[in-house]
Amino acid sequence: MKQKEAEQKPANIDSIIRVSASQSADLAALHRQSFPAEDQWSTQSIAEMLTSSYVWAGLATCQEMWQEKRQEKPVGMLIGRCIAGEAEILTLCVHPHQRRHGIARALVAWAQVTALQAGAERLFLEVSVHNTGALALYEQAGFVRCGVRKRYYSDGSDAYICEKILSKSAFKE
């Protein structure tokens, strides 16, 4: 199979792992593929962010064959933080060829569990009023709109502030 065809094949997530600043290059690469140049986060800025004890990141990976060897391929990432009982999703992105296959949904669920473990009672995020796919994802995950940040993004668009009250009972199996 040609490399371009392999990239367009949907991923099956093998794991979401909590990562440290040592994986900043992988996180920055996913961010570059997902956002316009003016909104991209550099490897250095991500590494600096991850040195804070309040900030955490998850990397979604899938297994792929490359030159007859199995290797982990990063397909999505999320960075969040938790302070004083409140958590926030700072960024979430999925490789463009792997979108609409449940990766973002899995990352949001992972963020909720991670935030609860860090002592958060509420989880917040901002999302562009024009990002209908993300809005649908967050609404399905139980987030509600609680405000608007005017001209929040570099293109001048507004952002909805969304919130979810976290409940430990919601994540028991």
C-alpha cells in the first residue's frame, strides 16, 4: 500500500497515553497539521507548558506497519490543565486524515477522567462559533455553552465558552 493511501485510512486508536515535555515535537507536529499558521503552537511553547504541574497532555496513537515493523503513529492529542477544582481543555486536534473516526471523542472522554483524577469538578473549553464539528462533539459529550469570548481567535471570530460539570459516577464501569 502506498504511503498516501495508508495516511487516508482511518485509525483505530490503540491507546491514549499521558505524555510529558519529551513528546512535545509529536504534539507540535499534530498541532501544525490541524491549525492555521498564525494559531500553531511550537514545540518549545508546548514543552514549556508541560513543565507546569497543572498541565497535562494525552497522545492518541495507533499501530501501523512501516517497512515490515509495527510502530506507534500519533493521530491525535489534547492538552489540558487543572487548577483549584476547575479544568480546561487548552487544545485538541486530530490528524486531518484521521478525523471523524472517534479519536476526538475518545480524547475528550480521557480529558474528563484525567480532570476528575486531578480534582476538578468542572471542565471548560473554548471553541470557535464556526467549528460546527467540534460544537457537535462537545454537545454530545455533555458540554453546555455558558458564554462568548468576542474576537477570540486570530481571524477575529468569536468563541463559545463551554462547560461540563464532572461527576465521578458518570465514569464508573
